[in-house]
Amino acid sequence: MKKYFAIIALFLYSLQGNAQIFSDGLINNENFDNKRWSWGYFLGFNTYDLDFDLKEFQPNKPFQDKGYNVERTIGFNVGLIGNLKLNNNLDLRLEPGVSFNRRNFQLLKADQNTIREINATYVHVPLLLKFSADRMYNFKPFVVGGLSSSLNLSSNENNPDDNSVGQFRMKTLTYYYEVGIGIDLYFYYFKLSPSLRGVFAINDELVRDSDPNSIFTGNVDKMRSRGIFLNFTFQ
């Protein structure tokens, strides 16, 4: 998380001396926010984790003390934006996009090879409310939150193979809630909005192995994705 804040801070600092973003002077795109509808696109980065809720200890079940380690990597986001102005400080946004990511999953304290590479391609569709402060010269901070759903095109949910032959499976459809912060920067020809957002799955995503005592899934009550998105929106 600190790395993402550092990237945004460095980006904003680089703009300060060149675009009169944070000081009195020329007001760029003065009527931009008067539009009822506006459109754009975003590019960005993501990193995903997995959160595990384990079952209560049961003496007759093996592998009760096993932990899980998830190595996160940096992925890529791209998508479109439709924005409906509700009032001067509130917007409704639809942000359909695609994200690509890889997680390296490992079961700890096991005697066998338990590393699984989880590749994911998500079709991600958030519906968000964006609450903005009043515009100050050429910038305007905001917070954003809402609900979303995604289709994991690499889930392998219907694959008959499971971890017994090295196949880790997840559910295709997932629901999330999202919260984030950002800032609108007004330039002469466009508006740029860097934002940092947390994405948290609501439903259980794990597809269990056929063996109820599987060391991968037998002890898991729920498994949910968590993600951090750093997006740069152009409108």
C-alpha cells in the first residue's frame, strides 16, 4: 500500500511545477464538470491477495495446523468509464474493465510440492458513487465506493481435475465491495484522475477438491480475494 501512495505522491509532485495544478492562475477545462454525462478510459496496476477463514480444529481431520502463503505480483488493468453527474459533488460511475494478475499460492508445512501458480483474467464491472470536494483551481480530491462483480475467465471452476493432479480451482463469478481515494487534475484538453482503491470479495471463491480431507481445501471455510488497484483515468 505504501508503494502505491509513494507513486501517486511522486506523480503529483512532478506535475506541480509544470501545469499550475495547485496554484492560482489559469483555470483549465472550466466547464468540464457541467456535463451531465462524460466518458473516458483508465489504465492501471493491481495486486491481489487471498484471505482464508479456516475451520475450527477437529481432531479427526488431518492437516489442521497448515497455513497458507500467497506471493503477490503486479498485474495490469484497462477499461472504460461512464459517468453520470447527480449533483455538484456526487457522481454515479460504471467502470467495466479487464484485469490480469498472477498469484503464487503455497500450503505451508507440507512434505510434498504444494506450490500453485494462479493466473487470473477478470472481466470486472464496478458500479460506484464518487463524492468530490469542491474544485480548487485545477484539482479536486474525491472518495469513491460501491459494489462490483467479476468473471474470472481463468477460474477452472468446471475442470474435473483438482489439486490431486496440480489444478487449483476458483469460482467464476465473484462479488466485491470497493472503497478508494483519488484526485481530479484538470488540464487544458482533458482531466486526469489517479486513484487508489481497495477491492474486497464478499463470497467464497474456493472450489473444493473431491477428497474432503484435501490438504488444500479440506480445512478452508472461506477463501476470498483482496486487491489493490492503482488506476489513472483519462476523460
